[in-house]
Amino acid sequence: QVQLVEAGRGLVLIGGTLRLCCVAYGFEFDGYDLGWYRQALGKQRELGVSSIPSDKTNFGDSVQRRINISRDDGKNTVYLQMNSLKAEHTAVYYCDAERWVLGHNYWGQGTQVTVSS
């Protein structure tokens, strides 16, 4: 069964650092575009950052100066780090794996991240 399972601390202090990981089950990351998206309450889901196999990284406009993605295809794991968090970064964070040539687009279940003082 194909699954993306996210994990990480859900409560982060203002000014702190968010670290999440996402592990794939049932398929291999090799060749997939991987991404982290965020959806705040009442807003559309938006790109945080994505990584494609050629080592190119794409950043969402609202977070590009504070976010980073890394991947370990051997472990089928993708990581998110986001620095200097603000309350406005409170959202549900999703990992995503895409390989359109195969018609695959998989999403994690989402993990709630709350940034608070």
C-alpha cells in the first residue's frame, strides 16, 4: 500500500525552527519530485518548497527565505526545515511525491503545526 507518513513536532515557538520528515511506503522516491505544501485555516494549499531529482529546488513565494528541503532517496525520506517562524506560519503541512510520467501524485495525511509564544 502506498503511503506518505509525516512526522515532527507540532508546536513551535515564535522565532523557532520547524523540522518535519516524511517517509514513503510502498514505492521508491528515486525519480519523484518531492515537495512540502502548507494550508492555513481558510486558505488554499500552497507550495512551500519542492525538490526534483536533478537537484533543483523550487520555493514558494511566501516562505522562500526561511525554508529548506532535503531528501534521502535511499531511506525514502524527505525533510523540511523552516526557520524564524511566525504565528502566520501556523498551518497543516503536507508532503507530496509526484511522478507525472507514471501518473503518480501521492500526498501525506498532513500534520498540524502551530506557531505560538
